[in-house]
Amino acid sequence: MAAIVVVGAQWGDEGKGKATDILGCQVDYVVKPNGGNNAGHTVVVGGEKYELKLLPAGVLSENAVPVLGNGVVINLEALFDEIDGLEARGANASRLRISANAHVVAPYHQVLDRVQERFLGKRAIGTTGRGIGPTYADKVSRVGIRVQDIFDESILRQKVTSALDVKNQILVKMYNRKAIDPERIVDYFLSYADRLEPMVIEAELELNRALDEGKHVLMEGGQATMLDVDHGTYPFVTSSNPSAGGACVGSGIGPTRITSSLGIIKAYTTRVGAGPFPTELFDKWGEFLQTTGGEVGVNTGRKRRCGWYDSVVARYASRVNGFTDLFVTKLDVLTGIGEIPICVAYDVDGTRFDEMPTSQSDFHHAEPIYETMPAWEEDITGCRTFGELPQRAQDYLNRLEELSGCRISYVGVGPGRDQTIVINDVMEA
Ligand code: GDP
Ligand code: IMO
Ligand code: MG
């Protein structure tokens, strides 16, 4: 039995989709425990590129059952568009299962996301505009709509009506928008009921039974630690808990069952949207990482902000997620750049911070303290073992391992499924 949690260690887009895709071939279930269609995972299989937003990358694995867990917020229109798009390309999404307890994104959540961002002006979060924050806010405020509500029309109507009682006041009086007719929303949800029903399961029961039978389950976190509403750079975060603990809550798998906590981390750093980012580069190296790394958001098409590897962030992520292993991705992007800076600590107005500052203001003022390592010149995209990597690439990884508080078990040397070096196999943990 293996229960593996895959977690982004930085600000997202570390290559979780690729990592899940590789491990997905060896597991029975791939569960998405948090987030919604704000995610964007690019997975390259046999030269074919797939872009997933809401579905877990496990949907591309031959045998794994993909599951949207209770912690996910589901936009049903986006869900079926994505399924249809995949099936049109020959992929098989028929195994997909959905927790009856997952919440659904209503059209009014998307409207609220956009108007709230506009209202914030310069202080905007830079959300994906997918209604994620307002849907989670309703969940916590106990006025959300769950998947199971769609199969009880009278309950659905009651819940939608009561949610809109307040929201329409806000939309009309605060944001100068038109009120939304509850019946339109009820019809919207009901229109998906027949297609949705066969997919709905008691996910927590099925997943735990699978583990009891010795099967393997992978939890594929969306977003990342630094976007976690508790552990991230609040308020510039998403509205869920993408960290390892959140994967337990969002899937109904208890912490005692987890066998590996695998942190996915780029060999440099990127971020989309607003918020602090100490190692961000505004010079030719930022542009280099952006173009050579192909750093464009899958979801919104925004260019990703780029910077050097931040080992303060890595240590912090290792700590709050209890990482057992790291998967360093995109090492190939750093080939031939001369010298590679690594952030080892921060300087905040003359004070050195070796660990993440607790105060948001300190983090906003953090200046990276760098050490540098020489880069390798050789093409590493064909390397398949650690020993095949040039000595300088090995030295860089060894230094990252020392600084990051966790052993490195996988290294990505290209976007393809096979462009991976396995040092320790988490399936054998
Ligand atoms: P996710 O959101 O964490 O799944 O990551 P994204 O898919 O948004 O972004 C990661 C990008 O890096 C994708 O385009 C991947 O195909 C690509 N990628 C993943 N691993 C590697 C790697 O080791 N080398 C290179 N060059 N690209 C990679
Ligand atoms: P994956 O799974 C990178 C960012 C948004 C914004 C903030 C809040 O591909 O790593 P939201 O719409 O969630 O309320 O936006 O979070 N964000 C991501 N950034 N990768 C993601 O997902 C992200 N999901 C949300 O850009 O700054
Ligand atoms: Mg992404």
C-alpha cells in the first residue's frame, strides 16, 4: 500500500502534472484534493501535449481511477468541456469519479471573483477569475452548494435562493450589477445532473477501502505551499490548503496512512499573479528563464514572473509539508548559463533571516542573499541516471539538497514523461 501526496513547494507550476503522470502509471487512484479549474498542468505523453485545468493529471494514466475529492470546487461547465476535449483526442476520461461532498462553482461565484478583483484595484490578488475564492468562502460560510445537492431539486432551490438572497444585495448595492435570478442558477445545475450522477461516489469510503486492500493512492495537490491560505503569502494566496495536510482533509484519507510526501520544486522559481517574491528577476536573466523555461500560465496565458531558486522557501515548504522526498524539475533550463545564484537567506533591513520571516512586512522587504555555483555546459536532456549528469549539475543538486531540508529523489531534465531521473522510488518507500 502506498498513499503519496504530491505538493507544489513554491508558488505553483512546478511540474506537479508531470510528476503525477509518471507516478500515475503505478497507482490505482489519483485524487485531486483541493483547488478547481484555477490549476493548469501541462503533461507531455509520447510527444502529445495535454493541458489540464480541473482534472487531475492521473486522467492520462492508463489504469488509475482519477477522483475529484471533497476538497475540490467544481465548475461543471469547465468539467464537461475538459472531458469532451480529452475524449476528442482519444483519451479515456470514463473512469473519472467525483466526491458527493465536493462543492460546485456557481456562475455568481465567477461574477463575484471578477468584481471583487476590480474593486481591489491596485491591491488585487491577480486571481484566475474562475470564482475559486468566492466558492470556498461560501463553503466556509456554510452557504455553498455541494455535488449531492444537485440530485435533490428542492434542496438545491432552497440553497441557491438563500445564497443569492445576500449575494444579490451585494451585487446590486455594492457593485452596481444586475441581480441574478435563482431559477436560472437552479436550471444551470440541473442541466448537468444526468451526466454527473454516474460519476458520483462516496470517495472517502472508496479510497480508504482501496488502501485497506493494499492498493496505491496518489493525492495530486493543485497550486502550492506558498499559495496556501494558511501557510502561503497571505493574502496573495488561493483560497484552499494545497499543502500536505490539506490533501488529507480534501480526500478523506487520514494522516497516519500517508507513506510519502513528495514536494515538487523547480530548479528556479516562478510565480503568477500579485504578491511578494524575493528572488524575482527584472533583468535579462528573468527574461531568459521566462523564455527558455516556456513560463506562460496554462490557465490564463499570463507570463510567469521568474527568479532564482529560493532555499528559504524550500526549507519552509519541507517543514510545513513534512516532505519525505523532493522532485526537482526543469534542471535542463539552467544548462549553459555560466553561474547559478541560489538564495540561501534573506536580508531584511540589515537583519539576516535564515528562515521564513513570520511578519508579512518583513517578507515584502526581504532581499535575497545569494551564493553561486558554476553551471554545466552539456545537454542533460538525455540523462537518465544521476551519474550521467555532468559533475556541476550533480554539485548543484547536492547543494540544493543540503539547503532544502529534504532528500532529492527525482530530477526532471525535460518535459517528457521519460525525461526523469529516479534516485529513490517513492513507490518502494
Ligand atoms: P503544474 O501546474 O505544477 O502541473 O506545472 P505546469 O504544467 O503548470 O508547468 C510546468 C511546465 O514545465 C509544463 O509546461 C511542463 O511540461 C514543464 N516541465 C515539467 N518538468 C519539466 C522538466 O524537467 N524540464 C522542462 N524543460 N520542462 C518541464
Ligand atoms: P497550478 O496547480 C500558479 C494563483 C493566481 C493568484 C492566486 C489566487 O497550475 O500550480 P485563485 O484564482 O486561485 O483565487 O488565484 O493564486 N494561482 C496559481 N498560480 N499555479 C496555479 O495552479 C495557480 N492557481 C492559482 O495566479 O495569484
Ligand atoms: Mg500549473
